[in-house]
Amino acid sequence: IDEIIEKNRIVDLEFEDLLNKHREAEGKISEYENILELLDPFKNIDTDLENLLRGKNIKIRIFSIPREKLDVLRIDIENKLKNYTLLYEVSERKNISCVILYSSEEEGVLNEILRSSKAKTIEIPSDLPKNLSKIYGIIREDLEEYKRYILELKKKAKEKFNKIKDLFIDTYKGLVFLRDFLRISSHGYFTSHYGSLEGYVPSKMRSKVSKKLIEETHGNVYIEFREIGRLEKRDEEPPTYYKIPRFLEPFKMIPDLYGTPSYSEVVPVFIVAVTFPIIFGLMFPDIGHGLAILITGLVFWRILGRENKSFNELGLLLMYLGISSIITGFLSAEFFGPATPVAKLLEKFYEDHHIHPPLSLPIYNPEANVVDALYFFILLSIRIATITMFISSFLGVINAVVNREIDYLIALALPRSLVFLSILIPAFSSNATDIVGSYYYYISLGQLFGVSQSFSVPIYIEISKWMLDISLIWIIFGESLAEIIHGGLSEGIRKIGNGFMEMFDTVIMALGNSMSYLRIMGIALAHIAVVVSFYAPVLNLLYSPNIPEQVSAWIIYSIGNLLAMSLEAVIAFAHTLRLHLYEMFSKFYRGQGRSYEPIIPLEVIIQ
């Protein structure tokens, strides 16, 4: 350790002077860049402003001020200063640049005025001329000089590094080794004769680790492995180690935003890999736009991601989302909107096969039955909502079983999962939205208003209704019954209020989450509407025999596509992410684990 510290001291001494000079130069560059930004509106004023004032001790100050405070500032200066010249830019910018020449005798008054106006101020050194154009030129020259100075410092640092490169690498390796040693030592016990260490290794690495330890210690080691089974409440939570196929790694970043999965809960990567592209594709259905995302993903994956793992994974994710948009775009017969030749060919393809594009929303076609198309998208959104909510709640049941949270499983997880199953069944009972709507009305409020007498319902709808009723009653009294078993009747009765709250929470969750999934339809509509808003005005000009008209029409149409791609892609991604983080993960995923971080030998690569 002493050797590592001594090497680190030598390296610090070699670079300390250069580092201090570099920091000082960076500070000057930042200061001068701010001055030039404020002076820029006045750089062409090549006049000696000092002649405008009477007196010897004339100072100049530059400042910026919020535009809405400019009038108040002018009035304050006019009323409180006697000898001054104020210049300011006429601009619609949020902050206005100003220059004031004033007598040093009134500096205190000016400081108070600027402070009350929340001005950001910079004082020009007194040895500079009172000519704004010359000040701008001098400071710009000084700025360029400092930039050249920094390049010289970097050159000197590189020369020094080449001389002590081996020492630098040894020092860096030593510091990393010291960090890892202290980290390992915190999990062990050492005396002058022996030491003990404990840690975690993946099961498949057991024999390899054991063999390596025996080799390195020449057999002077005792190793004991213990399989991690079911965890008791007082057990230390082990780090989470799991492997997923390489092609699914981009989806790992999505649950990681929520938190690291704990050792004993379902890892959501696999379900996210299915639901995320599907939901995004439904919000962003266009072959051309999907191709644009796919190409962007390829650029990130193959070019930008060669040396950057984050770009590599982002590129793969964009490629998956692009492919999903291409598929849904084919199902909606959209290729950069409805007007391009490829889109026309897709429409002809569907006409030749006497079918309607399954995902089309023909809001640009007044003859189409737009209402039916909207109802279909509402039903599709509800179906996706009920499927994902049931799967999420069922994963919550699995987590409760794995963690042996029996009370939570019986009192809430299982009945809540049955609630979501009961609202899943009617969503797939028919393709007619009015029938599906009547079934939902029946299982929720139907019997209160005698709806059951007006029409017959299938047996599975009756089962759904009873499942919903029983599950809600179960939630009300489930926690209370569990408490009666453990703590007695009085404790159980107190929990009935909690049961009512959990029941209301479940009902609100089912309704709110289902409505939240309607954003799938809304954003798909918005995506098409952006293109159509540019398409409708030029509809008759896109294929006009007049070439200038046709060119201008296609330019306008292209602008609409660019807006749809840039704005709607971000919006679709953000809302897809929200549906996963809030509507899905909140039902089963806690994300309170810690990642497995093995000790890896350091390899230093100098480029």
C-alpha cells in the first residue's frame, strides 16, 4: 500500500502544475466567452464612449437582464443615476444584453439597481478602452490565445505522460487493486496467521473458482460453498445475477430505469421484449417511418456502437422498434403516409384480396367509416390493456409465492389477479364493440339495473361477473381474515377498513389503467393526423400535371412526414415507456435488488 501511495504522489507532482494551469485557463475561457456573448450586439459600435460622459473615473459594465424587467431598470437608472450612458439591444430574446458607462462615485447605487433587477453582470477591466468594438476584439484575441495555451498544455502533458507511462499505468492499476482489496476485505476477517473471506459466485463458476483458489494458495485454503435457496427474512439479500440472450439485452435498460430486480422476483426483461415493440408499433404505424427508425438504429449499432456499448444497445432497440413499425405500417397500408406510390400499391394489394387494412385509420377518406375504425382501435387498446394487466398481476402472484408472502398472496395478490382476469374475458368475447361494451356494463353494474333480464349472456360472461364480485369481496375481507388468524378477532376487525381501501384502489386501478391504454389509439391517431394535416391541403396537387405545383405539394407533404417522424416517434416511445413503468411494473416489480459486480482483473488500454 505504501508503494502505491508513493507512486501516486510522484504522478501527482508531475501533473499538478499543468493541471492547475489548465484549470485557470479553462476559467478564463469561460469568462471571456460570457463577455463576448453579452458584447456581441454591440461589437460594431466603434466609438469612444468615454467622451459621452463628464468626469475622470468612468467605468463600464456589461450585464444581461430579463426582458420583462428592462423598462423598470431604465426608469430606476434614470431616477437614481446622474451621469451615465446606457446601451441595450432591441431583441425578443428572453435575456437582453446591456452596456452601461457610469461614474465610479455612483457604483454603489448602480449595484443596488442591478441586484434588484436580477441582472447578470460582468465588469470590464479598467485598463481596457471605452470602445465596445475594440473591447470585443481584444477579448476575442485573448480568448484565442488561451485556447492555444490549452493546446500547448495538453502537448506538454502528453510528452510527460510518454516519459512516465509505465509508472502511470502501474499507479492506476495499483489504485484500482487497492479499491478492490478494501472492498473484498470488508467482507472478511484477518489475523496475523489466517484470513477468511466470503462472497458470491455464479453456480456454474463454482469449480473454476475453487480450482483457481487452490492453485494460487498451493492448497492452503479451505473452501465452503452454500447454495442459495429460499431466503428467510433475516437473510442477506444476495446480488442479482441473470443472463439473457444477447439479442434481448437492449430491453434490459427499460426495467433498469425502475430498479434492479431482486434475487427472488421475476425479471421483466422477457415480457418487455414482447410488449414494448408491439405497443410502440401500434402507436407508430408506418412502413416508411419504421424504415427511418431501423436505419437510425443500424447507424447506432454498427457505427456509433463499435466502441460504446450504450449506443450499441440503443441501436438494437431502435431496430426492433423500427421493424415493429414496419409490420404495423403494412397492416395499416401506410408508407410515409397515404399519398406515396408505395402506399397506393399497398391499398391496391388489399383491394385485390378483398380485405381492409386491419390497422388503418382512414381519417383522410371522408367516404370511409371512420367511427367503426375508431371503435376498433378502442377495442384493440382495451384488449392490450387487459392482457398486460392480467399478466402483470399474475407475475405478482408468482413473486408472492417465490417470496413465501402467504398473507399478501391470499389477501391481495391472488384476488387482484382474478379481478384483472374477469375484465380480460369480455374483451375477447366479440369483435363488436357494442357487444363487448354491454358485457362490461353487465359484469360491473348490470344486475343493479336489471340488465340481465333484457338479453342473454354467455356462460363465460356469467363466470366473469361472479369472479369479479367474489374477488372484490375477497379483497375487502382477505386481510381481515388473515389478521384474525394471527392476531385475534379485534385486530382482524380493524383491518376491514384497509380492505375497503384496497378494494377501491383495485377498482380505480382497473379503470384508470384501462383508460391509460387508450393512449395507444390516441397517439396512433395523432401520428396519422400530423401527416394528414399536410396531406389534405395538397391532395389534388400531388399528382398535378403542373410540375411546380407538384413539387411544392410534395415539399409540403415531406415536411409533414418529417414532423411526424421526429415528434411522434419521441412521443410514442415516451408513452410506451410510461405504460410499462407505471401500468405494468407497479403490479409485480419492485426493483429493489443490487447488481452482481464481480471483481475483474484490470486491463489498461492506452489509445
